[in-house]
Amino acid sequence: MELNLTTKEPDGLTRRARRFVGVHGIKVDVPPVGRLREQWLALGVPSAELDRVTVYQERWGGLVLPPAPSYDGGPKYLDPDLPEGSPAEGWWFDAGPQRTALPYSFVIGPAGEFGILGDRWTPLHQTVEGWVESLALAHHASTRAKGITRVTGDAVDAIALDSFTLVREVMGLADTWWRGSDSLVATYAGEAECFSDPTCRTAWIYSGLDEWGLYDGVRDDDG
């Protein structure tokens, strides 16, 4: 694979996430999926699903981002593969290869969700953009927090979030972010739901944040 150090920030992201992709993302050259279209059609994959794969690759294909705090870092890079599924259940396709050996794959769901597929399909974010926003927010919080605490299992339930507000830009499903008066909390429940194992739940608490540390990434100011 060839490396391209200049990465164009995709549209549809907050200012923070665009900056994160532009500064920390790189592109690797990946083979176009269009070359496999006739082969995949012969396997019974609907044309509309192949169009969806093509759009995904044109937008995200080859993008390498810093590792996520959970899921052993997330995909090594973003790139689709052969869709699998059925007209009744819907269709899934790989979001990109794992960085490490994992008992699940990273996939894009029938409605465009970003998630993991192991014992069961578990959507983590409503869109790929939500996953990228979560990565950007984790990087932002980790560089500005005065303290970072990781808790697992039942201890996640003990985190008091009553005064927190949901961070909507990450479009969380199994994984969510919460914004408080001086802290951010990220909860990762994807593996717990995928394998019906509550001990796999993880939360990261980023405390001691100032106004810029709590920045929502939507405003036009640079801080």
C-alpha cells in the first residue's frame, strides 16, 4: 500500500473532527471495489448494496486514524469488503480490518450504522461519522483533562450522570459520551452487548476540563 500524508477532511463532521482527521489522519491506497462489481452481482448481492459499498469507499476508503481507547483500537484503516446478508435481514459489509486479533468484525449495518459483528450484530454509532467524532473527542479530551480514570464492569453503573448531557455529535448507540460541568464521560458497551457479558463494559472519565476542554466541536471558534 502507498501512503498519502495529505488527507482531505470529509464533510458532515464537526469542526473538531475535521481538524482531527486533517491533522492525524493519513490515507493508504486501496483497490477500488468497482473491479469486483460483476463478481459480487453474480453472488446475489443487490446492485443497491454495491452502490452503498462504493459510496463508503469513495468517502472513507484507506483512511487511517489513531487508535480508539477500546475495541483494541478499532479498524486498522477504513475500507469495505463483500456485503453479506439477505433481503429479509438486510446487508452488512466490513468497515475495515482489525488492528489486532478480535472475536468480532467491524461492520457497516443495513441503515449505515457503525458497529461490531460477533455473537450478534451490535451497532455502536448511528453512522461512521459518529465513530470518527468519538475518536476525535477521545483525543481532544485526553490531551486536555487533568485526570483520566478508567472503570469497568459494574463500576460503570456507579458513575453519576444525572447532571450530564448527552453528546449528540457522536450519535451513540451502544457507545455514548456525556458532558458535565468540568468533565466528559465515554461509555463503551458494545462488547458487553455483543457477547452478553456485562463485565466487558468500560467507561473513561476525563476530569478537570476547562471551557475549551468541554468544547462541543460545533461552534465556529477555534478556541
